Amino acid sequence: MPAHNQPAHAADPVLPGFHPDPSICRVGDDYYLACSSFEYFPGVPLFHSRDLVHWRQIGNALDRPEQLRLPVSMPSSGGIYAPTLRHHDGRFWLIVTNCSEGGGNLIVTATDPAGPWSDPIWAPGVPGIDPDLAWDEDGTCWCTVAGVAQVRLDPSTGQTYGTPHKLWSGGPGAKAPEAPHLYRIGDYWYLLIAEGGTERGHGVSIARGRTPAGPFEPCPANPILTHRGTDHPVQNTGHADLVQGPDGAWWMVFLGVRPRGGTPGWHVLGRETFLAPVTWEDGWPVVGEVAPDPSALPWPLSPGPVQEQRDDFDLTELRPSWISVRDRPCELCTTKERPGWLTLRARGGSLDEPDVVFTGRRQQDLTCRARTLVDPEQGRGGLAVRLDERHHYAIEASGTDVRVIARVGSLRTVVAELSVPAGPLVLALTIADPPPPHGPCTGPDVVSLGVEQPDGTFTELAALDGRYLSTEVAGGFTGRVIGMYAAEGTVHFDWFDYEPLDR
Ligand code: 6LW
């Protein structure tokens, strides 16, 4: 196992925050990457990079209701799972599973990955989740799914041909062979999979064969990537995809988590996307240390996208990084009603319900601050850190009342209350390291919620243990999202700030 005496931040993700199941493709000098999005709308965030390190979100593949309808019966961590993004024959092809009722496997295509993407082409004969697309020399398209099974597919119609056949089950005894990707590299077809489940036992294994349909021989060094049983700061590594870097060498993107605190460790940002180099020995890939120091990469780095701290809601469309729960009807979430403000209109559901009117962004930094200027005169709503409908902390305002609400599993409590003068006010939250002393039971972080006075000072109303908004407590496949919501009436937000804090 590699040594872990790396410089601080060397094991940073290239796409921090809830960005799991990365799939990557290269077109000339450009790289594109897609991730899972589960219960959020729009679905399947898409990113562009030239250096594999700095990624800019260029859109979402499923950003119209005709492409993505998530029913109210769908619980958190249902919805959109594990895309594969490929470029073939002058077009981008994205296949993904909608795991909600009435869903299934669907394909969308685009000539520009920033969109527009086509309406879905449904592929009902594809026999499982985590679908992959690969084309052989004669143009036949092979669709491989978790399990691991394969069927021939016409991706332009969704029609499958023949009966799905089993290819490989991964290492003996390993659970959940999934996330297959198939590549022609040199004289072989390589079948890359994840196995061991997406928890601490996660890993990546590979097999190779002479044809895309096998038979496949497993790599003697499997798993080629796992951090199970190590003290590496990045755990649960798996669900990978391969790409050639600007240097012509191979690189791997994969998901991992950063558990923090005492034992057993809690990860709060969801599954994030990491990068590692790949070399070849005897025709097998060997995965190097996660996230090498970017300044040591053998190609020039492009400047990263400017992280704008404030969104003033001055545009008629929301930035692509804003996500809502299940759907986002424009009559309930709009910047057009009160120009320069985001207006949210409740439809009955509070943060505890799957139909809450909530618009947020992924928490992407281990420590950060978020603030918003809210006008609660016509309704009740506020600022929340959301893991799912059963796990969230919020600071909420209605008229002259402000309260902090904590929901953990089936327990919901008002933790603190305050009366404020009528009119717009700033709600704020800070996510910071737990204060010392640290011990085996210390949590991953502390979430402080409060109001900001007109002179800028923060009045804390509650400081809550962040472990209850972690995947280890809540379960599921997502991560924290920080945003604004309306629980009753109409609530207006003038701006929203998100800033990473130095650690
Ligand atoms: C996805 C599977 C996985 O379908 O988690 O980690 C599942 N890998 O491949 C949900 O993201």
C-alpha cells in the first residue's frame, strides 16, 4: 500500500462535494465528465476541463421536465444513478438509469455537451443499473451493466438484440460487481468494474479479453485500486473510469470519501471525484497514488474557474450548480417575479417532505460559510444544510420569528428561537472543525446557525454536531447540499453567499 505522508491537500478531490460515479471522455484537448444526481433536478451535472484537475460545470444533461420526472413517492437516493458519457461518431452519448417508478435506462445525445441534450431514448431491454456503452470496430454497440451482464444495443433507438449474457462477477466472494466500463486498448478489450460495495470495502478490478463480449480473464493483481483497511484519508475508493491524459498516459477518475472525526469516521460531503495516474505492466493497468500534487503533473495547468462567492440572482436563469429536490417548476422557483431576488413559493411540503421547495448547491469544502438575505414577510423559509428529508439543520424565518430546527431520523426539534425586527435579515451558517480536545467520539465537524446583525457580527443560535448530517448516520448515496427553502407562503432571497474557510 502507498505511504500516506503526503503534503496537506495532496489527496484533494478534483471535483469536491457530492459528485459520485464519475464518467469521463476526451475529445481532442477537451475532457468532459458526468456524475450521478439521485433525487435532485436538474440531473447529471456535466463538467469541462483541459487539465483533468480544474473542472467547470457547463450544464446538466437532464435539465427539462420532459427528460426527467421524479415522482413524489421517490425517496432520497432514488432517481438518477451512474451515467456513462462517451463521444462516438461526432456525438456525445450519455446513458443513465432513472431508478424511480416509471423510470429505467435512458440515452440522451448532444453535439455540444453544454446542451441542448435530446429527449430520452428509453432502452427497456437493458437489464440493470450502471449501463456502459462501447462500440467495436464494425460499429456494434455493446451495453454492459452491473452484475456484470451485457447486451447488444442500438443506442439511437434503444432497441436491444439477443439475450443479455453474464460476463464476469469480479473477485470471488466480493459483493456488488457493478459500474462496468469496457475499452479497447491495444490488442485487448478491458472490462473495468467496481466491487465490494460503495462503502469501506469498495474497490476497482479489471479483466481482459480478445472480444468485447469476452471471455474475460481477471487481472492477477485485482483489486487494482482499493483503500480498504488502510489509514488513507480518502476511503471507499471505487467506481472508476479511464482516460488518456494530455501526456498520452492513462489516468483514472473514481469516487472516494473523506471520513473525519473519531471512530468509525463520518463523511459529510458525499462521494467525491478523485484522479490517479495509471501505468501498464504486462498488459495490466497499475493505479498510482490518489490525487498527485497538481503542480507535479507533466502538463500545464489551466486556470480554474472563478468561484463566485455571491449569487445575486440578477440573471433570469439559475446557474447550473443550483439543484432542487425532485423538480423545479418555474412558478415555485423563479428570479423573474421580483428581479434581482430568488422567489420560492411553498407547495405544502416542509424540509421533512420529499416535495419541499428547496434550491441549493453542494457543500464542496470541509469548512465553509453560507449566508443569505431573506425577506420572510409573506411566508416562512430559510437556510438549510440538507442531507435528505430526514436529516437536515435549518435556520428559518417568518415575520419577526427566527428559529433553528434540527431533524435527525424521526426526531425533529426546535433548538433555539429569537425575535427580530420586521424586514429582510441575513441568515448564516458556518461549518467548522470541532473544537479540541479530540477523542474517539469527536464528530466530523460543527454546524453553527444564526443571524447576522446589520454591522456584520454573527449571533449564533445553535452549534450542532455535524455527524448527524453524514452518510454513516443517514445512509444513502448523496452528500450535503446547502440552500434556501420555502415551507409556507412565498419567501424571497436577495442573494446567497458560499465561501470556503481556511483550515
Ligand atoms: C451506483 C454504483 C455505485 O449505481 O453506487 O459506487 C451506486 N458505486 O455503481 C449509486 O451511486
